[in-house]
Amino acid sequence: MPPTLTGSNDAAWMAKKRTAALELLPTLAMPSEREENWRYLDLSFDPDLDSAPSTPGVASSDAIVAGWHGTVVTIVDGFIVTDGVQSIGERNEETVSVDGDDLFSTAFVAYAPGTAYLGKELLTQPVFVDIQSTSTATTFPGVHVDVAPGSDATVVVRMSSNSDQPAVTVPRVTANVGDNARLTLSIIQDWNYATRAIGRCTIRLGRDSGLAFSEIGLGGKVGRLHLDVDYIGDGSHAKIYGAYFGEGNQTLDYRYFMNHIGTNTRADMFLKGAVADTALSVFTGMIRIEETGQRTESFETNRNLILSEGAAAQSVPNLEILNNDVKCGHGSSIGPLDEDQRYYLMSRGLTPEHADRLQVHGFFEEVVEQIPDEHVAAWARERINNKYIVAQQEGRV
Amino acid sequence: MSYALEVRNLRARIGDLEILTGVDLTVPFGEVHAVMGPNGSGKSTLSHVLMGKSDYNVEGDAFIDGVDLSGMTVDQRARAGLFEAFQYPIEVPGVSLDLLTTAMAESNPEDPGFGGRIAATSERLSMEPFRSRALNVGLSGGEKKRSEMYLLGVANPKVAILDEIDSGLDIDAVREVAAMVEALRSEDLGVVIITHYSRILRYMSVDKVHVMVAGKIVRSGGPEIAEELEGSGYTEYQVAAAG
Ligand SMILES: Nc1ncnc2c1ncn2[C@@H]1O[C@H](COP(=O)(O)OP(=O)(O)OP(=O)(O)O)[C@@H](O)[C@H]1O
Ligand SMILES: [Mg+2]
């Protein structure tokens, strides 16, 4: 089944939404850095949103895909190219809300060729979603994970570029985790250093459901991920991990929102990042507990390593608590590598460079070990460690 | 023939605070020496200064097997044969003991003995369950000391400085550490045990005891000094040092 023209397979509801989004788009402006939501990004670029390609480029394969034990779903330039994988827009009903709330998410509704639907049948095995960009045009890759009540699912989404050309991409990952269901979801963001990625991820949790989420941020001139986890069902709970490594002039912008709506919900958010050269990383964490969210427990921690003088990290943990019966905590730190750890490791005979490599490895390990597949974890570990080793060899850290 | 460790008139300052005020200490190969002294007398500082920690302004001389340590970095001193077992071992999250010992072997490519020592010391100290755990993270006080002893066995140094390796240990663990030091005793190693208690010295033989007060060694003698101190304390020495 060859990928089809964007919109030609839309069910009636989707066609309507697409038309509405197309009509709305001309009235929407590029967001401004004056808006809190966008304040850390340099938005002085043309997102070229209506340039989405009409056919996908040529997919490539690498060792990590070849070695995957499970199902692989490939999305190239926003097109689902794996046979037999439905798009949510082809389905009879709106499985998940597709509505946009700003320029980028509205453009996604208008221009995304399809959002891969991972339902019961596909999720019987771990799924690797291989999102590739071959194009300098703006692309809109999408994935929706629909975890049936009482079931378990494991999904890894890896986003990468097949060239070093500049591009804009607007990826979107959504998930519904049914009552008593479990989802383990890893997102690996590995765009080239010329790509601006404005990503969105929204996860809704049913009663007593569980989520293990991890994100590894490697690439992107801009790597932005706005994550919303909605703890709707009573007793829903999640562990949210993140690791990111920025270098060159990368900006990595994380906005993680934990929205506690049900009672007895629990979130543990733990992000670790490093920045070198003149890179900037931003963590904006928000724990929002609604009046209904009694007996919520929610914690956020963000630790940052500054590896070069010109690099910077921002860490902004927020709490918004609308009822009293909760336990919350937040912590953040920003600083250089630890002197005592370096001294201790050197006292065992390791050169300072070797000692620092071990320390950086250890710093990220707590997050990397959360990736649900040993193979993918090993790959991510090596990628992060290599970024540091090369920076060391080039005298940038 | 050179000594395992030779320290001559070693002084160390942080800012205006002089912590080591002229340490002289000689440990021949094959011997085990104890250094005892009141809290804050500079015992840990002595081991850090010998190890080359950068916090101090240092004067004086120190030699490992005749090799002058001055100007050497911490890792160079370690590779020259100096091992410091830390009083407060540092936690390194995410770095397992196995990863560290592998890195130690990589740092000493000319020493083919690491693999054998890792296996043998691990067996001897029953380290198997700890080797995949992060360095000193979540270990009990006694487990941290055992981990330090394990690394000592793996490193196979010429000089080992054991800073309060017996503190916080239960009786059996003290015996175990003492037995391990005894087992390490060899013509290729000099050992300095920094301790507050004569207890450990009951389970092992020491060749000399040194008393350190106010940043210098004020008395050296046989093991009987340890028993003496148990009764008399340090007051007499402190008064003399202050006088
Ligand atoms: N980095 C430092 N900055 C300021 N003072 C220091 C520093 N390190 C050590 N000192 C001081 O130097 C003195 C000696 O400290 P040291 O840790 O060497 O004592 P110690 O003999 O090992 O004591 P203990 O028996 O309690 O372990 C103490 O007064 C201590 O406060
Ligand atoms: Mg001490």
C-alpha cells in the first residue's frame, strides 16, 4: 500500500477537522517569545508550515532498527510507510482529540499526512516507531498509542534525520492508557543539528493505570518537547525520566506538565541534562493539582551539568496546588562536574579526563537505564557518552 | 634501598590555616605503621596531601619507593603506587564498582594483573553482590569500608594509607579488615593505618605507632604506645604542642 496523498484517506470527521484547521491557520501568528510558553526559544525563523512534502523520501535502516525484537513502524517525512498501519484519521471515530491550540499544533491537524495508530493488535509486541526526516520541507510525524484497559504496552519512538540539511519538524505523540493498563514509552530525539523540532506529547491516564516515560534528547538545533500527562483516573501513576545533552548552539526546551485530576495519583519526574559550548537547556516543570486531586503525591527533580563556560541551563520547577491534601516536592541544581567525585576517581589511577567520562556516564545512567530495551539503552548510552568524549577530545569541555 | 614511604617536613596550609606543621614519617617496605591522634590533628589531611588533593598549599617532600611525588597529579601518584582508603568514601552515582575496576585496569595497561586481582579479591571479600552497584551509594558504613579494601586489593599499591578503615565496623568486621591487612603484608608494600582505636591493633601486628598532634608526629614507638594512649589520652601531648 503506497502512502497516499495527504487527506485522501481521511474519514469524514477528520476531513472536517482538517478543513477547519486549514481555514484557521491564516489567522494564527507565529508565537512570540513574550509568551511564557515560548520565552526561551529563538522564534525568528520561517516555519514554512505549508511546505510539507506530498510523498515520503527514501527510508534508511540502521543497527538499532535491525536489532529490534518486535514490531517496527516506519514514518518517513510524516508518512506512515509500514504496511497495515492505520492512521487515526482513517478510523471511523476520533480516537483521540486532534485539535490544535496554537500555530504549530493547528498546522499539524491541517498538514499531517497521518498519525500512526498503535492499538491492541500492534501492541501485543514491543513497537519501535522509526520516525525519519529526509526532507528540508516541514514535516508532521505523528503517533498515537492506545493501550486497552488491563493490558501492557512498550513503545520506543526514535526521531532522526537522514541528512544534515536544515528543516522544521512538528512531531506529535499521544497516548491513552486505559484503566489498569501499563505503558512504557521512550522517546529518543536525535534530529540533526540544523533541524528545529517543535514537539508535543500528550498522555492521558485511566484509573489505576501506570506510565513509565523516558526521553533522551540528543539532537536538534532546537529540540523542544512539551509534555502533558493528565492523571485523570483515580490511582493513576507515572515515572517520568529525561536525559538531554546539548552542545554547539543547540537549544533544548522541555516543558513538562503533570496535571493531577483524579484522586490518589502519583508522579515522579526526574530529568538530567548537560550542556556544552554555547548550548542552552531549559526545564520548565509544572505540577498542577486540581481541586479534585486529593491525596496527590507529585515530585519533580532536575539536575544540570554545565560543561563549558558559555553553556547555560535554566531550571524552573513550578507548583500549582488547588487543594491541601497533597504531598509535593521539587528540587533542582545547576553546576559543574563534582570535584570530590573527580578526586576520588583520580585517586584510583584514572586520568582527569577518564574520571570525568565516568562521572558523566554515571550522571546519565539513572535515566538511560529506564529505557525499556537493553539494545536501545546501550545505543543511547553510547551516543551520550560519545558526545562528551568528542567534546573532550576537541577541548570544548 | 628506598623506603615504601618517606615524608620529610611536610607542611600544608589552607589560606592562613596551617594544618600540617612539619610531618616526618618513614615506612619501610614490609611494615605496617599506625598513626593515631586526636580529632582534627591532621591525619586525613596528611593522606589527602600525599594523594595530591589540590585544596592545599604544600611544602616539604614525599617519596614513594624513592620517587618524588612533588608536581605529580592525583592519578599519577595512584599509578606510582599510592593508595588512599578514604575515611569518607565518595558516592559516585551510576558508576558501578565493576566499571571503576575496569577503568583502573585500562589506566594501567602495563599491569596485566588486574583481572586476576579483581577475581581473587572479590572472592575473598565476598564482593559479588556489590560489584554492579554504584560506588558507595546506599552502602552501609561497613560496606563502604569493605569496598575500599576491595579496591585496595585490586590496585595492588606500594603504599596503602587506610584512613579509619576500622571506624563504624562491628567486631567481626574489624577482625576481617585486620586479617586482610595481615594478608596484604608483603615485602612489596608499606601500610599506614590511621585509627582511633587500639582495638584493630589487637587483631594484627603493627611495627610502629606514631602519635600525631597539631599537624605533626610528636612521638613514634612500638605497639605499646597504642595501649598507653587508651589509658592516658592525648592531653599530655596536646599541652606540650600548645606550649
Ligand atoms: N578544606 C578544609 N578547609 C578548612 N579547614 C580544613 C579543611 N580540611 C581540613 N581542615 C581542618 O584541618 C584540621 C585537620 O583535619 P583532618 O580532617 O585532617 O583531621 P583528622 O585528624 O583526620 O580528624 P578526625 O580524627 O576527626 O578524622 C581540622 O581542624 C579541619 O577542620
Ligand atoms: Mg580524619
